[in-house]
Amino acid sequence: MQAAGQRLDATAAQLFPDYSRGRLQEWIKTGQLRVDGDTAVVKQKLRGGEQLTVAAQLAEQGDWTPEPMPLDVVYQDEALIVVNKPADLVVHPAAGNRSGTLLNGLLHHYPELLQVPRAGIVHRLDKDTTGLMVVARTVPAQVSLVAQLQARTVSRQYEAIIVGEPTAGGTINAPIGRHPKQRKLMAVVANGKPAVTHFSIVQRFQGYTHVAVKLETGRTHQIRVHMAERRWPLVGDGTYGGRSRPVKGTAPQLREAIAAFPRQALHARELALMHPSRDELMSWQCPRPPDLQQLLDAFKAGR
């Protein structure tokens, strides 16, 4: 390749595409990536013909504690882990919530994830959303999956039960950012990040609808925020749907089933992506969890 006149970090990114530019810049600064055997600086311009060498050891990426935890592993190989996340499980540790997360469980089963940024977690599901998540097992796989997510080529399909009866499926294209008053929540805001959600009708019920949802982007709480913005909040979503009031005419037993449902009725049922180390499109599906199936059965029975 022609490197004359290019910055060192830019050339390194081309030569070592398995690693992020940020990581390569850190290696330059710490002397682990050298030019002709000598230490260098990130912005150093190359003349052409130099030899770049890397002598770096992947460091542990966090101070998280591995914890025994049963995992529903749908698929695994040398690069990927695909898990079916249950409800009531936080994905990543945060302030005041350092243990009992999916990340802690992953580290127990796969200790090598300590060497991968965020333990290989490249996207998340809300605590009470169930379904498929992919985890990168190596740094090259992590770089590839992040790039695919940024390019919007990862297919993520969900199913949900919403309050309301859309006349047809469609697309919601509305930017999402922090709620202007409630900073722990997200909202559709003019200065938010682009967010696109596609949805279609699966089955209609009186006052409610079973929908299939496909994400084009992956903003925090995207499906919940977009549906609530259209006045179709998810069943069980007290955060974005407000106080749950059964639709007029709902049968008593169905009313009880809806009131007893302990979370938002949302399940990530399909995932498809290009394998990071093989030129192969891979896809996975997982059945809806028992609680969501029972709720759907109650709607279908109309009771």
C-alpha cells in the first residue's frame, strides 16, 4: 500500500483492520506499536517504506466479576456467542448495579471475554425484553460486528403486543435522545439521533395488536419510545405507556391477564448478520417465552 504522507494511525488502521483506531492509537502512545523499531507519535507522517511492528498484549477491559449463571446459548463458535436473554436480567453492569448481569454470567462461562471491549457485548436488550443477542468472542469479531451495526446491515426482528389498532404497518422515522425533563428516559426529540423502526400487523384484537417490528437503527428503548410516540404503547410498559388502563370492552379474564403481565410485551425473535471471520450470512430464531405465549393465548381466546 502507498503510505507516504499518511498519518501513522491511519496507516496502522489499514494494516491492522482487526483493531479499532482508538486501540491502535493507544498502542502507539505506549510504544507497543513502533516504526522501524522506534517509538512514534500518533500524528507522525510516514515517508513510505517503514516497517510497522506491534508487540502488544491484550489487557483486561474491565474490573467486572465473573458469576455463575445459567445461560441459554443458542449458538457459539470461535468468534460468536448468541444467547437467548430472559426477562428480568440486566445486560451490562452500571452504577449501583455491578453484579447479577448478563455480562457477569458471560465472563464465568467465557473468561476470554475479559480481553474484549465490554466483554464482547455490542448491542443490548432492556432488562425486561427477552430474546436474541450476539456477543463477540474476540477483538476482531467485535470490530466486525460494531461495523455491521453502524452500517445497519444486522437484521434484528422483534414481536410485540401494543395497545391500539394501527390501520396498517409502516415506518416510524423519528430521532431519539434523552428526555428533556426526565434524564433517565428517552424521547423523540428534534436534536436526537436518527432512529428508524419498521412494523407490520401480525394479528388484531379488540383494542390491541400483535405486531412484528424490525429495527433499522438501535437507539436505547427505540421500539418502546417510537410506539408510545404514536400512542401505541407496549402492553405492560409502565415507563412509556403510563398507567395501564384496559381498553373498554376487554373481557374480565383477559383484563386480569394483561394486568398480571409483569413487563413490556417485547421479544427479540430473529437475528441475522455476516459472520465476522467467514463470508457467510447467519441467522437465528428463538421461540417466544412462556409468559408472552400465555398472554397471546389469552388474547386469542378473547377472555
